Amino acid sequence: MAEDINKLLERLNFLEEESTRVVSSNMGCNNSQGFEAWAVGKIKLEEKVNRDAMYRVFKSLWFTKEEVNFIALKDVILVKFGNMEDRKRILNLSPCLFDQCLFAMLPYVKDQDTDAYAFNLTPFWLRIFNIPLEYMDRQVAMDVGKAIEELVAIDWRDRDGGWTEYIRLKVMIDVSKPLRRVVHLVSSDGAEIVCAIKYERLPTFCYICGLISHSTQKCDRKKEQSKSNDTSFQYGNWLRAQIGVPNQNRVYWRNGIEVITDKKNMDSDPNGEKQGNEEVNESTGPKGKEKKSKTMRKNRNHVLLQWKNVLQR
């Protein structure tokens, strides 16, 4: 939409009255109560969701210090928090769910078109099971997390005060891909161990193809599976981690969180440049593919760095 308007404006010859320039006294100031406290969200479900009901539920659950407002913009939603502290705390609670539907949120980036936000990247807390106790250390956690997707943070303690049942990691998940179910860990003696992955706060997903974008009933492959008489699913409710309800005396969320930083692959300022997809010349040659690959990596790095900045205490 913005590109179409800009192309139209380039062809116009402005009248004298239309050439008047407006210089706002507010544009140059650093207002923490303004856009810096905003976020942009998108409902990651093909089925229709009652937005007004979602707004009411989020307002009642988030307990923000100041009022939060939701503004629908085409296919995304602008979330205006009253201050930075509220935004940071709510983004730390990601993924946000409404009626088991994923509401993917990203920090607002100044002057960035809404189509450029990478809403397919959402941080999830994962639990990795079946890892032998002798391998439950920081390096194995790093290796396993990076093998799954982009590793954001490590939780050093599970509910018993140490890694005993599973390793808990926060990983940036690409929800446009099927959910990852296992990771193969190779021990020092060459033995291969298949480790199961469980997701905390997992939204509605398809048991047939493993995508979060739709339910099993709405899957395009449902008829194909029915014709083959295959009643077994490759995905299921077993991917969900059972979460106990924490109380004031025993809160085991964020017990010992270590935010993983990788300065080599990260840009220093996530707001300095646009995070989204840059215009890339389509080319079948190796240079065109290499440029496109670099742009995709840059976009992922921007999103990852933004989330890590949010997680920092």
C-alpha cells in the first residue's frame, strides 16, 4: 500500500498551496511514551478470530500499568503500550495466545512497512527430554538449541532446582514450517540419542502437517489422508508441555535465565535500519541467490537481536 502511494505521488505536480512544509516540534524528540513503547502483532491463524474479544481478554490478563490500545491496520494490529516497561514485560510472556490462537508480536520499528515484519519468527520455551544426566550442561544446551533454530535463552533450572528431567531453552521458532519434534544428539562415543521436544504454550496446530497456521480439520491434506485410510498422525498433543500453575511461594518461571548473545552475527542497532525484507533483484544466477540469502539472514538476525534486547533484565 505504501509503495503504491509513493509511486502515485512521484507523478504529481504539486500546487503552491500543496508545497507548504510542516515541521513538527515532536518529530525530533525521543518520546518513550510514543512509538518506542509500541508493538506490532498478527493473528497466525487462517480461521477468523473475534478481534474485539481478543482485545478485551488481553487487556484483562496483561495487568499493564497504563492503558494499552489496539489498532487494526490492514492484516496486522498495532499495540500501543503506555510505557516501555509494560511492552517489555508482555513481550517476555510470548507467545501470546487467545483461544489457543497465536498472536505473534514484534517490537515496533520506526518507518518500517507492516509487510516487512517477520511475524513467522516467534520465541517459544522448549523442553528437551531424553538427554542423559551426564550431558546436561551448558554446552550441550547451546548445541541442541542452535540445532533446532536460533537460540535466545537458557533456563538453568527446572522445577526441581536443576536439570534433571529436561533442558529448558527459549528458541526462535519459524512458525511457517512444521513443528520440530526431535533432535538427534550424538555422544562422545558415537552413540546417537533421539531427544523429544515439547513446547510450552503451544497454540492450535495441525496434527497432519504440523503447521500452526490452521487446525487439523482445516488441513488441505485431510482428504488425502482419508483416502489412504491412514488414521495415524505424525503430530499430536504430546508435543505440548504440561505446565503447572506457579504461585507466590513457588514460581519456577525465569529461575536462572541466561540470554544468549552472539555479537558476530548480530547488528549493533536493531532500530538503526529497517528490519524487513529489502528489495532484491530476482536472479537465477549465484550472485542473486547469495544476495537473497544474505538478506534473509539479516532479517532473522534483526528479529533475534530485538527479542534478546527485550529479554535482557
